[in-house]
Amino acid sequence: MADAAKTVQKEILPNGLVVITEPMPHVHSVSAGIWLRTGSRREPPALNGISHFIEHMVFKGTRRRTAEEIAREVDRLGGMLDAFTSKEMVCFNTRVLGEDLPKAFDILADMALEPKFAPEDIAREQSVVLEEIRMTEDSPEDLVHELFAQNFWNAHALGKPILGTPETVSSFTRDMLESWFRSSYAPNHLVITAAGRLEHARLVDLTAKYFSSLAPSEDGLSDPRPESSPHITLRNKRELEQTHICLGLPSPPLTDDRRFAVSVLNNILGGGMSSRLFQNIREKLGLAYAIFSDVNAYRDTGMLSVYAGTSLETAAQLVRCVVEEFRRMRDEPLDDEELRRSKDHLKGAMLLALEGSGQRMNSLARYHMYFNRYFSPEELIATLEAVTAADVQQLARELFQPGRLAASVVGALDGFTLTRDQLEI
């Protein structure tokens, strides 16, 4: 069916698989993705990391192709093949010339339908993922965020690492992988999107060719809404020169009507070089080289966080300055020029991203999974432009309240402590 934009089309196969396309006649490429609606937050504790591990294993060969043959065939097309796992989804995607879509889709479908899960490949990939986990431990910026999320979401799976733990990853067997794969990679859990030089009917035919025989599966996994905790977590790593700090608090979910107000607030606070955090804490005070804010929004909750790296001697001052910026966002009216600059920044970034077929393909899937509809660029801009200074300040008043701020700190702490009083907004 065609939506209001007259170009995006959606079709649902009898087994529940959704196909969405957006033609872009002016480009030569097409980007196509197979999306799984289940990410790491649906994993039980004993299987933490299995979604990401299967994403790796899919590239290790299928019943029709070896890993080398997968790579060679994609290279022959001059194309790209990639994948990622997040908290709420898994994606396998390709970008090729429009004329090569049937060949590329054959490879993509083969990977998503018939991974081999050879025991020797499982053992080898366990070593690879364990090294990936160790890389996080060796990257203080990654580690401070991982610690923050883990304690912020308490025991909920949303706080568990996407990579899993050494214990869970080491325990994976072929039977465990096969069982999770067959129950998860069912048509009613899948969305296929494509944007670029393509015809909708052609992609529907290709999808039906490979996926129409799949039977839907029941979803028996529990997925409660997480509750946040205003924790304070300190990790001493003596070998580090910098002290790495992450501060954060709950924010609205991705589906909230205020999501554009959240984007504007985040952009003004720490979203770029003209943001308050960058200008006041880095440029004026010289307390940090890297400092920024970020929003991680999910379908039923969200988190606004600030990261900074500083010296141990200035860590307490930096925390105090960030808390002061939170208060200022909450208590002082927003300047019209600052609001205008933020909107222009967000609008420019949005439109530049949507020039590419990959981002269009990505947006089609996310709009469907979170909203079950499509948003045109014009509609997105209109919604962004409708955000007022009063909207942003009202949101700040709701977010920046006493007792909500959490923190994690990683570094050679040498007796450094952080108290609840220091985090009171």
C-alpha cells in the first residue's frame, strides 16, 4: 500500500513478513536490509550476548556458501555487506548497484536463512568475541558507558552488554544458537526494507521467493519495562591518565511526542561544538578535551547522559559544572537565537543523512518498528520547527529534578569519591 508520501510502499506477506521500499530514481545504488525486531534486551541472563554472537556467525558460512565465498561474491559486485546488533534490533544490510540487487539479495537471504553454525567456527568466533569484550575493558570511554548503563537499568536486560560476558559467550553451543535462531528469525519478527534504484514489486517477489515458506513463531519472551536507578559507580584503573565520567538520568522513550524537544535540548546541552557543555566547560574553563551529551531512547524508556574525560584534580569541578548546566537548562528561559541555531543544526544533519539510500533504508525500518508508519522529511522538519523554547524548558524541568542523577567514574581514582550531594540538581 502507498502511504501519504506517494513513494513509500509496504506489503505484508501471508506469513507476517513486512516489506517496505522507497524508490530513489536519481541514484545508482540500492540499500537493502533484513531487520530483526529482537535485540539484546530480550535475552535471558544465561544467553546474554547470543543475538550479537549469531550476527557474527551468519558471516561464517551458510549451507550454500563459505565465508570466503560470501566475501568474494559481494566484492565482485563492488558492493558492501554489513550488520549490527543493538538493544532492540539486529540488521543485516547490503548496498550495491540497482541492477545487482537480485544477486545481493540472494546472498543476504542465504545468510539470514541458512547459517551453518559449524562447531569449529563457533569455537573460533568465541575467541574473537572474547577479544572484543576485552577491548571494551581496555577502552575507558566504552567501559564508563557500559558500567553506567549496567547499573542505571539495574538487573534489567537493557543494562546488560550487547556483546555478552566472558561466561555467557564461552557457554554457547551449536544447539543453543540453533534454538535461538529458529525461534527469533521467524517471518513475523522480520522486516525487509530497501531504498534506492529499485521497483517495489520486484523486491516483494524476491522476498517471497526466499521467505514465503517460513512459518511464523510464537513470542514467549518476557520484556518488562525497565526501572532506572540513580546509582554512583566508581571503578579504579590505575593505569589510566584521565578520569572518565558519565552522568545521566531518565528521559522520554523514542515513541514519545516530545522526542523532537528532547533532540533540541540535547543538542543545546552537549550536541556539538556550539553546545553549552563544549563552550563553557572545554573552551572557557579548559576542564576537558572531550565532552558531549547523548540520548539513548528505546520504545518504552530513555536515558540522557553526559560524558567527559578530565584529570583527577579537576573531576569534582567538572561534575559541579555539568550539574550547573543542568540547572541552567531547567531554570533559565531559552534564548531564541540558541533555539534557532539548534533547529538549523538538527535540520541540516537530518536532510544531509537522508540523501543516502542507506539512511533511507534505515529510517524505513525504524519508523515501522517504532511507529508503524512513515514520516516524510517535510513532516519531520515541520514537527521539529513546532518545538518552542517553552517546550524545551518544560522538558528540562521534568528531567532535571533532585535525586534522579546517576554517575559512573573510571580512572586512577586514588581515593576520589563522589557523593549524592554533589549530584543534586
